[in-house]
Amino acid sequence: MAITILVAIVGCSHPQTGEWHNETDYRWKEMGSSFHFFQQNGFEAKSPDETGISFTNRLKNEQIERNRNLLNGSGVAAGDIDGDGWIDLYFAKLDGPNKLYKNLGNWQFRDITAQSGLGLSNQFSTGVNFADIDGDSDLDLLVTALGSTNKIFINNGEGQFQEIAGALGTGAYGSMSSTFGDIDRDGDLDLYITNYKQKSAKDIYPRQRGFSDIIKQDDQGNYYIPDHLKPHYEFEQRGDVMLWFETGENDLLYENDGTGNFTEIPFSSGVFEDQDGEAITAHNGWGLHTRFFDINEDGYPDLYVCNDFETPDRIWINDGDGTFTEIDPLAIRHLSLSSMSVDISDINRDGAYDIFVVEMLSRDYRLRSKQLSTMIPLPDTTGTISNRPLYMGNTLFLNRSDNTFSEIAEYSGVAASEWSWATSFLDVDLDGYEDIIVATGNYFDTQDLDANSKIARREQMGTIDPTQTMFEYPSLESQNVAFKNNGNLQFKDKSTEWGFDEDDISHGLASADLDNDGDQDLVFNRLGSEAGLFENKATKPRIRIRLQGEQPNTHGIGSTIEVKVGSLIQKKQVTASGSYLSGSPADYTFAASDDSVMSIRITWPDGSVNTIPDVQANRFYEIIKTVNNSTAGHNQSDQLSTYFKDVSSKLQHEHQDPFFDDFEAQPLLPYRLSQPGPAGSFFDVNKDGFDDLLIGTGKSRHMAYYQNDERGNFKEVSDPALSEHLDNDLSGILGWHDSRGTHIVTGNYLYEDSSTASHSFNIFSESNSDFSRSYTQEIKSNPGTATGPLAMADIDADGDLDLFAGKRFKPYNYPVPVSSHLYINNSGNFEPVQQQENPFEKVGLVSGAVFSDLDLDGYPELLLATEWGPIKIFKNEQGKFSEITHSTIFGGLTGRWKGITTGDFNNDGRLDILATNQGLNDFYMSRDESEKYMLYGNFDNNENTEIIEAHYEKDLNAIVPSRKLRLLGAEIPFIGKQFWSFEQFSNSTLQEMTDNAAVEIDTVEINTAKTMLFLNFQDGFRTAPLPQEIQFASGYSAVVMDFNADGNEDLFLSQNFFGTRTQDRRSDAGRGLLLQGDGTGKFKTVDGVKSGIKVYGEQRAAAVSDYNRDNRIDLLVTQNSAQTKLFENRSSKSALRITLKGGKDNPTAIGAAARLLYEKHSGPLREIKAGSGYWSQNSADLLLGYQNYPRAVQVNWPGGKTDTLTLTQKSDNIIIYKDGTIEYN
């Protein structure tokens, strides 16, 4: 019993704060011991009876009738208004006076509104924010309002405030959040305010809401908006769709003169510029939240503005000369549709700032299923790279350390957090990694489909007053959300566990150390219920830090705080920006340790630096800026030499792929199938020793043939046959030589116009320096299917190359499995293999193929990457293939596999496998236990296949449809007839929907979305980890190379896929990924800043060649409907070139492999392939890196012959003949 009592005392007693101890340039005081018998995390709600805070933000129905914008709520500001060391609280209110509460300590507060002068009874107060506006060290106040002037109040230092009349002008706006920052680095705090709209046009003109009310047509057929509605609406025609938008208000920017007097800087002044440097004179957005934050760390605060509805967020980069320029379109690739608020922090402790934006997507499947999707259809185009689509859901932008970002919210598990308002990064559990808090809920669920349908019916019948429609919607109270940062870029929902177990409508959020124990507590301003105060119960060691800057920036706004604990560096930027409508103090909590060396480093806005060594846990540090601070300057990106240089101008090639409407052809497709290529192949067409280049094409275009001029440049060659325009896309492209000459084979991607051709592929054979085209017979059992990958090898050891043609799908019948085919080379004619049991019959949806000798018997196995199926392995028994997939690790791994290749990644002489997949940055596949399903069949008795996408929903322990009722019901009669409401649909499982279906239903599934590495051991294959960045984007081609010539195999992966449905995020987080291998099967990423590889479009083929013969491997990357990229290797070290010479019908020794041998170890085994990765062919020359020059070379020839050849000379280029002869050059 005594122990129990002691635990209660030690674990729960309030900290005894000590006296300040003055040191040079800083002071500190103790915050109490961190010793606890039991570790705790999370929050404990404090009741009004405990705190004395009895505040409720309310609205009357008649107020809502007149102005729906009031439902956006109000905020809360936290700050020590009287300098007594306790954080006080100020709540904004819509209906009645605002409230100021003085913190008395021990979680006791007293209402001091009356004496403070901050009641503001006669306005709809929205946003509140404390900051030292006049530079006298105390906290002044900004209050924004809906329909009234925004107000500045100056603090006399004792917690009494005086309004500066007209400080921000006399205009009334629909103002929301505010942020302070020194935009011109003159020492004072300037101001930006987001404006929403005083009143919606729906409330001003409640009976003019429909298309015919807003969009009119004149006698000439031109559309226009009536004059009285022009201030409120804009319209835009996108294809056949006419869209109209209600506009918001311009935001407000003010410059401070240093004494608290503000001058508005209008948009029309040209202070804001687009990415082309053109002035933006107006931006009628729906501004909700904003932050000044130095994203690029150049010493000037940049600006992030969150906009609701269709108006995109604005990310303004401060140029340092008084202007802001929109961030480069390639820096951030897509945005949240209706952004509510933003916070910025370093989530993975790599030193770069990341960005999190919240939206309105629910975590609850049932709620999502009955809510309206407000996505705006995109224009029907291909190859658009620099656009920035808007998507429902939160966005998490991971900084690549060069101020470009990968959006990874789905990968990280934070894409959905209910109808969200405020958000804040906060290290709740004091583990050194900042967690995420989100305030959620809405007065009405205006996305509710059943309510919207009911309202539409009643409006059509004229039985509802337009001013009453809002009250037809259900309420949407929800729990606030807490995501724990696991420290690996993934988060776990801890909402309930950390104390958020109540449903409410929370708008404003402030974090502050209310009890002076060093951790951050929370305050919520809630609509319709009492304000929420939550005590942080964390028990781990901590440090609290605040800054004392020079006047007029007395709180050091814009400074950077870095706390080093052991090897972990925690980093925060000091801001005068709170969360949505709110403000938090400019002091911060950091995780600490009782037994690690700790230090603090402050970088002030002018670049000067304070460093404090020997920091102790559980102390409150105040760091003071003095003239003695050393100067370090702001971070400037060094101009680093890169491994590769972009030399794409040598080609000036752009793939063209006309738009095709896949969803009209097969309405329930999960994604587009019409953007597959192009292929890319390095092949020495003219046999001059320099690799030429072949690039695929889209429909109604021609293949590109670039001839190498032997001086490192390329010239496009017009050949009559190769330049012929084709009816369909080309898929794989391979080239080879034999005794009859030079040949090129191209696959026909029979999809968009499958009626125009019946052959699977074309063979072009050289005759009198020109090529002629011939066809190979189509397999009668498989007509009209789209050919995808091509691969060649000598499968029967007869000296010539045989051909595999992988089939993707049958048009309009995806994902019905189709048959692929193997063709034997019979004196130059390719004849389909006749096996009694065809192992490739209905093998599936083949996306990638490669021949590779996995068991080193001289007969290559065939490896297939299939969509909605496993990686398939076919063992070669002297030319006869049998599938062994299900006796290997691969049989249990179904994915959306795209590309496949092999390489010896652990230098053991066996070939390992790398297969690309869609990646884990996917809403349903971001966790290992996730599964996706596709049910398919002919559900409406036509010639096409209908699809039901589905997934396992853990909360329901059931499989449910992934698409909504409107889409499914329109195409699948037996579903459409079952449901009379969206609510009914949302509560039904897939089994319940299909149990009584009088049609045949087949199913395929995906149980992993990871791009994966499989190491080949004597007892079989085992998975090996890959860097997590690989999983951020859909992978396509994988190519093996030793780019730095260190003797270990490296990898390059092509990435991205944009052909998603409108409501699904495109995969755009990749820009091509270079991976450096260490020879043990482990890889590390080489970021684009160092690699020099930055490809932002839909990358497809990736092929390598030393095209300029400098003994460094170069790289080709194709893009769908965009520029083909060529990268020249500029590494300091060169490799050994080995050219293998095979027989007369396989002179480039396709299928052979070579390995460098040293005195005590051996290098990796490199195989020559014709067709690998994704629709790619690499040079037949092998470039093998080394540390010390090898003593010998091992060569494995097709058919099983192995030579070990001693190198008697040192040469950069050697030729090895099949008879064992070596030629040194």
C-alpha cells in the first residue's frame, strides 16, 4: 500500500518550478524531476469545474440561416499576457463576448475579460493571435472577424489592452486566420490575414443557386454571368463539362513600421508573382489558414495559404526583395482539395522542413461511402507534368532536402482525419519525433449524399425554403485525432488511447505549457459545447525553450531552434502563427534524456548563432540574443557535383500519346490502360560499336530511331519501315543480330483501336541498309489482345534467340486473364511453341518479362511480372518450361507487379530478383496487412467486363466496395437495384451485395503493393529490405548498373503513374530513384541533388549504355507523353568494359554472364539480357566496376559452358570470344 501511495504522489504531483539561474546569453530554471515509476502518454481532459473556464461558442439557427460561413467557427489564443510566467487563454466567440482567462496555476483560471478590454460583444469574432506587434516585449492581440473590421489591441504589459482604432483599415471582410513574420527583415513583424467571404452568395441570393440561374447564354450562344452575380461567380468550360465556382475574397498583407502601425500592401501592387514572374493582381480564394515559415531556410519567411473549395493553396516563396513568387510547380505536385490548415516541421529528423495540410476525408469507411465526392474533373490530356491536381484528403509533403517535396500522406497513414480544421505538430510522448494533433467535426455534414438527394428533390418540387436547406443535413460531431509519429515516416492513430474519446466540433486549437511542467497541453475552441482543455500526461524528460530577441522582434520570430540529444537533432522554427483561427506561444518543448549529451543551437533571423552546451533535462531555457552572438549565415545549398548530367537535348525527343477515354470504354476500370509506354532500347543497329537508340510511340505515331554519331551525340534517322505510322501504341522493342542480318521486334499494344490489326508484334529486318516489316502469325486462341513486354533468349541452347511475347489484357475485358506466348526461332522464323500443356495459357496480365538463368544450368528461366497476380517463375528444362511459382516464395505475393529484372546484389554469383510494384503510397495498401480485390464478370450481358473494386476494411472485419454507389449502381444492375439510400449501401458488405447475384463472378486480389527485392540463396529466395523511398511512388522499370564503378551492383527505378480516376491521387512522388548497393544486398538512396536525376513525369522504360564509350554507364529514361531523358555519367571512376562475342546467330551473346574474380573474392555476376525491367533493353556491352584490377573473368555461356579466363594485361576494354580468346583494347 505504501508503494501505491508513493507512485500516486510522484506520478501526479504538480512540478515545483525553481528560480531563474543567469548564465552568459541565457538563463534557466528547473521544471521538476522526470522520475516516474510508470511511463504515461496522452492527454487528460480537464472539466470546467476544475479549471474555472466555462466558455461555449454557440450559434442560433437564425444566424446560420443568414450566414452559413459562421459555421467555420472561432479560435483560441494562448500567451502570457502579464509576464507572470503562466500562459493565459483568450477565446473568440461568434455569439456574444470573447473571453480572456488568467492562468492562476495548478489548472485554475479566472475570467478577466471585463478589466482587459477584450470583450468585443458586437461582432462575429473568428481568429485570434498574440504577438509583440509594437516591439515592447509584451504580447499584443489581433482579432479577426466575419463582417466587421479586424482589430489590433496593444498590451500595456499588465494584461490590459487598448484598441488602435483603424489600425488595419476600416473595411469589413470575411477574415479568418493570421500570421506574423518579418517579411523584409527590417526587424519588426508584418502581417498576413486570410479572407474567406463575409457572406456566401447562397445566402445573399438563396433562390439563385442552379446552373440556369448563374450561367446564361446570349443569342450567339456565348455563356455569361448576370451582372449582379459577377462579383460572386466564375465559370470554366472543361471539355463537355461546364463548371461554375463561387469566388471568395482577396487576402490581406500588411507591413509593420516597427511601432505597431500597419500599412496594407495590396495585391495590385505586384508583391505576388506567379512562377513566370508575372504579377498576380487578385486572388479571390477561400482563405482559411496561413503560416509565415522559412521553408527554404534562406532567412526570409515564406508563406503557405490554405484555401477551401476549388481555389488551390498558395505557397509563396519570399524572394528577399519585397516580392513573393509562387513555388515551382514541380516542387509540390498536388494539393488537398479543401485545405483547412497547415503545419510545418521536420517529421523524420533529417534537417529539412516537411509540410502537413488537413482536409475533410473521413477515416470511417461507412461515412466516406455516403459522403459526396467534390472532385473537379481534370481536362482530358496526357503528358501534363507541371499541373497541380487537387484531391480530397490530407497531404503530407516530405522535403527531399532540396525544397522539392514528395507527397506521402497515404504512405504515412495520415491521409484521413475526419472533417478537419486545426492541426499541429507536437511531440506528445516526448520520443523526439513530432506527432500530429487534428481538431475535427462540423455542425452539419453537408457532404451527406442522402441529405443532398432529399434537398434536391424538395427544391425541385418547391417544398423547401432555400434558407432552411442547411438544417436538412445531419450533424457531424467527431473525435479529435492524434497520430503518433513512429519515427519512420509512418504514423499510428492514437486518438482514443491518448484521451480523445469524445465527439464534438472543434475548430480552434492552441498548444501551450499551461501547468509549467515543460510539456505541451492543448486547448480547443468548440462549437456548441464547452471549450476543451487537455493536460499532457507525458512522463519522459523534456526541455522547454523560449527566446528573447532584440527589439522590435522581442520573441525571436523567424529563429531556428535545434536541440541535439545524442545523435538526434530536433528542429523547430519560431513562429507567430498558430493553428486554424488560433495562436500558440513562441516557446517549444523538446524531448530530452537524463543520460545523453545534449546541446542547444539557436540561429537568429539575422544569421547569428547561440550555442549552449551541457544542457540538462527538465529545465526551462530562455536564450537571449546579444551583440556577442557569433554569425554563421543562413543555409545556402552548395553546388554539388552530380553523378549524372541531363543531356536530353542531344535527343530532343518527346513521346506522343493521344488522349483516350478508358473510362468510357470500360467505365469501372480502376485506372487508365492507355498510357503504358514508351519502350526504350539501346542496340547497336548499324554494328559500328556504338549503341544506337530505339524509342516507342503512341497510337498513330512512329517509332524513333536515333543513330549514334560515334562522338557522343545522336541523330534521328528516318527509315521507311521504322518511320511508318502505326495504328496502336508500340509496346516492347528489342534488337538483335544473327547470320541473316539485323532485326528489330516491336509489340503491338492492341487496345485503343483493336480492330485495326490482328498481329501481336512486328519484325523489322534490315535489307540494303533499310528495314522491311513482316508479321508473325497471331495465335488463334488469343485474338485481339494487347502485347506488352518482349524478351529474348536462347531457351534451347541451339545458338539462336527465341522470343516471348507477354500479353497485357483483352480490350474492354480487364482483368480477365489472357494467354501469353513463347516463339521458337526456326531459321529466322518465329513459330509458337507447341507444348501439350501450355504453361502460358491464361497466365494473367503480364506487364514485365525477363529471361534469366537463376539456377546457373545454362538454360534461362522465364520471370513474369503480372498485375493482380504473383511474380511468376517458369523453370527451363532444356527448352521446356514449367511453372514453379507456387512452390516458391512468389506464389503467395500477389501485386500490381510492373517490371522485373535480375542482378547479383550480394556478390555471391547467383542472380537475385527485383520486381517493381505500385508502392505503399496508396490509401488502401499503406499497411502490410492490407488487401485489395477486384471482382469481375459480364454483369449486364454486354461484350465488356464490369469490375467491382473492393478492399478489406479492418474496422468492419469485412470486404467492402471501394467505389461509391452512384458509380457501381449505374454500371452493375444487380447492385443499383438493391439500395434505396446511401446509408443502406454504406452498411453493406460485398458478400451481402453479391450473394444473390445471378451472374458468374471471378476474383483477383493484391496482398502486397511493395516493390520488392528477393535474394537468391541455395535453399531458395528470401525477401530483403529496400529503402522506404522506393515505396513512395509506383515503380516501373528497374535497371541494374554499377554507376560509380565500385564493384557493387546499383539500381535505378523509373516511377510515377498519372492515369488514375479523378478521385484517386496520381502517383507523382517519384522523380526516378538511384540506389547505391553495398554488395551485401543492401541499398541506400542517392537523392536527386547528388545523382543529378530528376524526372518528374510518368517514367516508363529505363535502359543503360555507355553510348559515348568513356567506360561510364549512361542512362535513358522514357516518359509517357513527355520528353525522353538522357543522362550522361560524370562519375570520377570508370569501369572495365567487357564485350562478349557469341556464335553467328547470337553474336552479342544474349544470355551470357560475366563476373570479375580477385585474389580473395569475386564481384557480382552480370547477365546480358534482351528485354528486362519494363519494356527496356540495355546495351550488350558489360561495364563492370572494381576496386582493384581483377585477376580473371568468369564467363557463363548459354547452354552451360563456363570459362575462367586469366587476365594477362590491364586494359579498360576487353573482348572475350566463345572459344576463350581474349582481345585487349
